[in-house]
Amino acid sequence: MDPFASARRLFLKRISRYGLSLALLAGAKPALSKSVTALTGIRISQSAEDHTRVVFDLSGGIEHRLFTLDDPHRVVIDLHNTRESEAIDINRKSTNLMRGIRSASKDNGRLRVVLDLKGKARPRSFELKPDGKSGHRLVVDLHATKLSPTPIITSQQERKQRKKQFIIALDPGHGGRDPGAIGKKGTREKDVALSVAKKMKTLINRTSGYRAILTREGDRFVSLRNRVKKAREAEADIFVSLHSNSFHSPNAKGASVYALSLRGASSEAARWIAEKENASDLIGGISLDDKDDLIASVLLDLSQTATIQDSLELGSDVLRHLGKISKLNNKKVQQAGFAVLKAPDMPSILIETAFLSNPAEERKLRNPKHQHKLAKAVFSGIRNHLKNRQT
């Protein structure tokens, strides 16, 4: 009897749930070119105890094949129409998951690269085209797998085991030189967001088993990436970005909740708002270039897909509680490409509490009592979500 059969079935079920093809995990790729490609460099990095990345720098596009071998554990990458290179002779070859790397030229112009592993690991490969900073690249990610005879406990699992409380990262939108939307009475989005966040922090910190942190405590500009960085450094379980909406018509009203979409926005309105919020980084003089290797990997990774699903479920719980105290602009969680929601390992949502461009809603957003109701509703949704996730 195979002792790992049930775990293997569970893993395959998860792949099916999120619509990922086995071909992606196997690294199957269509042919790109018949010309000989040069391997110009290899970079090895370890971003976490359970993740190793190997990047092959190439002179052009390639066709490749990836497969695994056991006894001992290895990942084999065949690079078609690729010539042997001294790039294999790199200084750092060992990581938590990998013992070393070697290569050999095969027939029909193939270059075979073998990654010798310390144990069983799940490989994933994808290609990146030139982006102005780097040329063609083949990326191979190694992830620790629960199917290993010796289970590998990830740093995230260890963190959850020793946690005695849920940490909620509250992100008041905009700030400093970036006021966000401004109502007819001069109400600034950055002020409303910070006020609601502070009220919510007080509620959370008064509740046993919960703790809140703010990505900004005062009226100052914080880049989108640094907001996420602060949340991750605090080992937050959930990330909530607070905003107020605006529209050219004063009749637009109601609250909305957004989660990240890998395929872009789910509506024209969602696209417009995503562009508005992402542009706040440019106000601070920081470029938002999401074409680097890290973000490309995040957008393709299975764990990110699971995180987005968790974000959608969290958003639904929050939306339901918001609907008890205010009108809803959208009765379902919307999805868009918000840069601030791209943390790979924590459920993240963005809340548009109401429209500052609507005079009636602007009056409500200026009212401390209504701000408290908003804070209480959002926290109630979060608690409901975390309770359901534990059962």
C-alpha cells in the first residue's frame, strides 16, 4: 500500500481546483526556434527555506523539457538547440533543496542540465522574454513538497504553529503628498482612510487573539511595495487596504471590495480604479515595474492562486457585513490588478468604503460614528472569515 497515496490525491485535487494544467507543472513548452541558443549565465537564489530558484540566461528563445528522477532525487532540464557553456561553472550551487548542478551535451544539439536535490521537491518552469533589463530567461522553481518521505515544514507553517493571535495589517490608502480623492466639502480620502484604520486598530487590539498594525501611522506617503513589505515583516495573516471612491457623477454611491485578479480587471470600472491606485506610487517618484522575475513568478505560482481564492472568500465576508450598514456599489467581490494586493502569502483585499464624490456619502464619511460603524463591519467580516477557515 502506498503510504503517500492520499496526500498525492489531495495535491492533484488542489491543482484541479485552481484550474492548473499538469503540463505547466511538467514544464511542457511549445517550440520557439530551431536556431542554436547560447546559455550565457545561471543564477541560483533561495527566497525561502522551501523555495529555490534557478534562472538560465539565454541568447534567444528555446524549447525545453523538464522531468524528475528518483533514487537519488533529481530534476532534469533538456535545453533543445542549446550549446554547452561555461555558465554552469558557478560558485554557489547548494541551497536548502539542492545539492548541486551539472550538465552534459546530448544528441541532436540538446544540453542536459541536472539539478541534484537533497530530497523530493516539486519543480515548475516558465520562460520570460526580454523586458529591457534582462534578455531571454528560463526560470526553474523548486518547491518543498508534502509528498516527501521526510515532510519539510515550511517557514510559513512554523510561523502559524507558534502564533497565538491573528495579525491584521491595515493599510490606510494614499497619504502625504498624495491626498487621494477629494469631496466637494474638501474631505480628503487619505484622512478618512487613516481615521477608519485607527478606529479599526483600536477594535482589533481590544479583542483577544487579534492584533492590528498600520502601514502608516500619520499623514505621510508610503510606497505600495513598502506597505506590503511592512505587513510581511509583521507576519500579518490578512492585509486590508482602505480607500474611498470617486466618480465624475455625484450619483455614484456604495461600497466595493476588491481582490487581485491574475487575468486583469473584471470590469472597466475595476480597471480604471486599479490604474488610479497604482499611479499613487509614481507620485512618490517610485516606478512600479511589475515585469521583474519575482512578480512574474508570483503571478504564475500555485500558492498565489490559492491566496487569491482566500482573498475572494475574505472579501465576500467583509462585503456582507458592510451591506448591513451602507449601500453596496457591487454586491460581489470585484477583481483588478492592484499592485498593493500582490503579496504572495497572505489574503489581501482593497475596500472602497463609499464615494466622496457623492455629497450624502461624503457627509457620512466625515462622521466619526459612521467611521466607527465601517471599522466594526470590516472587522466583523474578517473575524467571520477566520472562524470559518479554522473549522
